[in-house]
Amino acid sequence: MKLTKTAALLALSSIMSMAMAGEIKPFNQQDFDKLTHDGKPVVLDISATWCPTCKAQKPIIDGLMKQRAYKDVTLMGIDFDSAKPTLKKFKVTMQSTLVAFKGDKEVGRSVGDTTSEGLEALVKKTVN
């Protein structure tokens, strides 16, 4: 019986932590427009599968998105190699770029930063 309670508590804890996590999804112009129009915080993550800097950023960004403080932030991934028109629209010329929005206003941009402090400062700009 004790094992069943422990398993139930772990499952509930897992569900609760997902409810407190920011959403991570691929970029979609319609979703981006709706989120920013509604005043929601959004971070664009422009990366490439071959990029070592992007690989170093990923666990940091994923960890930030799991924090309660960023539960309302949507992280939208954009593939550097296949989304050239989207990159041009956001004036992005390099992979490992993050662009932060608070509503429809750009509030910060980072290129090549792999420090947890720097990346968190950028994400924090979207919610403060």
C-alpha cells in the first residue's frame, strides 16, 4: 500500500511540475502573433542541429523553462537552416540566437551566450 501511495505522489508531482513549466514548441507565425498580441512572454530560440553553441544552450534553456517563474513563457524553436524567411523577418543572421518578447515588443536579444546567468537574464526580461 505504501508503494502505491508513493507512486501516486510521484505521478502527481510530475503532473504538477509540467503545469508549472513554460511551453516549448516549434515556431508557428499564427501562434506567435496570437501570443504576442495577447501580451504573453515569448522567447524565440534560433538554433541548428550542427551548432555546438546551440547544444550548450539547450539544457540551460530547457531548465529555465521548467522553473515556476517562467511558467507563462512560451519558447518557440526556429531551425536556422530551414526557416530563412522567418530569420529575415526577425533580423537574425546567426544560429544560437535568442530573441525575447514581452507582448509584441522585443525586450532583449542574445547571440552565442552559454552562461546560465546570461540566458536567465534574457528570459527574465519577458516576465518583469
